[in-house]
Amino acid sequence: MFANIREIARLLPVPTLETAYMTFASTFFAALMGAPLGMWLFNASPGGLNPRPVSYQILSRLVNLFRSLPFIILMILLMPLSRLIIRTSIGPTAVIIPLSIAAAPFVARIVEAALQEVDGGVITAARAMGSTNTQIIWKVLFPEALPALVSGLALAIINLIGYSAMAGAIGGGGLGDVAIRYGYYRFRIDVTIGAVIVILILVELVQFAGSAISRSLLSKR
């Protein structure tokens, strides 16, 4: 038993680092793509700063379409893009591209929803003081929506941890790869359980950090 535990302990550190690398790198790129998209969706929505109903409906449906695609299928579809950009479709770095694209629509919806939760009276007061739409977004909406944005980003990271585990099924590396290659294929349920436990620990750490930061931001208002 103890020999098995030592063996599992030797197997898990590198895949854990790979999972963390994939998750946080893809979160960064997903935020770069999703945050501007979410801001545009909010501005163009019926209750936004610059309503554009037709454009909003078109883009909103496209976002919903990408969100509804199963990640494993999206990853297969984006393999040629990974090969084009980094010359390979296998490994943690290659997985960052489909992970980022898969998470970007989710981040966009998080940003849109967080901005919509801001009290309309705050926006009215900012307009009364002569603020432009850009000033309202950066100096009013984002500071007010920051706690909700942090909580939403924590959920996005948790989703990406799950996506990165699925990526192990087709050569993405990380904890999913260990669970499948060393656990499932070799009938080692103990290895699979070990990988799952580490994933659960990562999820709990992200959730705890997100909640703590969000509460801290709320208390400073």
C-alpha cells in the first residue's frame, strides 16, 4: 500500500504543474479575448450604454453557439490551428489554444452579466456629471462590478481545470493524461483516484481564493 502511495506521489507533481500551467495561461488569453467581447455585449444590449439590438442578437447567438460546443469536439476542430501556431497539437502548450477559445465566450458572458448587475442609478449619476461612455465603463462600471467579476473568473478557472483534464484524453498532458494513461489503461484505479483528488484540491483552492478576494473587495466599498 505504502509503495503504491509513493509511486503515485512520484507520478503526480509534474502533471499537476502542467494542469496549472494550462489552466492559468488559458485563463489569461481567454480574458484578453472575452473581456472586450463582454464589454461590447453589455454596451450593445437593450439596457446598455449604446444599444444595438440587431448586432447584439447576432453576436449573442454566436457566443451561445461556441459555449454549447463540447470541449473535446472543439479541441479536435482546433488541432490544425494549434499545429499552425506552435507546430504541434500535442502537449500542454498546444492545449492552451483550444482552452482559451473555449473559455472566451464564457468569460464574455461573465463580464456582461457582472456589468448588468451594477445599479442603474450609478450610471445615471455618472451621466449627470458629464461622463463619457468610456469613462463610465472604466471608472464606474468595472470598479462596481469587480467583486462579481472575480467570482465569475474563479468559476471560469474551475471550468478550465475540468477542460484541461478532458484534454488529457487526446494528448494534452496534465492530470487527465495521468488518470487515463496510467490509471484507466493500466487498470490502476488508485492512480485515477489520486489524480481526481489533486483536481478537487485545485478546484477548492481556486474557489476559496475567489470567494476571499470577492469578499475583501465588497468589504472595501
